[in-house]
Amino acid sequence: MKRTLEMEFRLDNDKTKTISLSDPKDDLTLAPVEAWAAKVVAKKAFIVGGAYPAALKGATIRTVEVEELV
């Protein structure tokens, strides 16, 4: 199974941007994600179309089962 951490940020222009990270820890909880996201917002770590991240809107772990055809 493929797991991806997806974090949705609200930008300062009221749009959103989702950042995905592959293979999150199995025991990952919301608290460290919120702490990391707060640093991203404070440092204005990325810019999308002239807008900076303003807050973490939500975080999810997406699990996908991939089956290769043979």
C-alpha cells in the first residue's frame, strides 16, 4: 500500500494549496504536523502565484492500494 501525507494550506489570498509527502511514519499524529505547518507559515516557506501560506487548513493520510498488472 502506498501512503501519502496531504497537508492543505490556506493561502493569504484565500485560495488553498495541498502539499503531499510520501511514506509518512505509521504513528504520525496531528500535533507534529501542526507544529511543522506553523513553521512553514511563519517562515513563508513557499509562494504560489504571489501568495504565501497563512494557516494549515487540514491534514490527512491517503492510503492507496496499487496492484501491478502482469
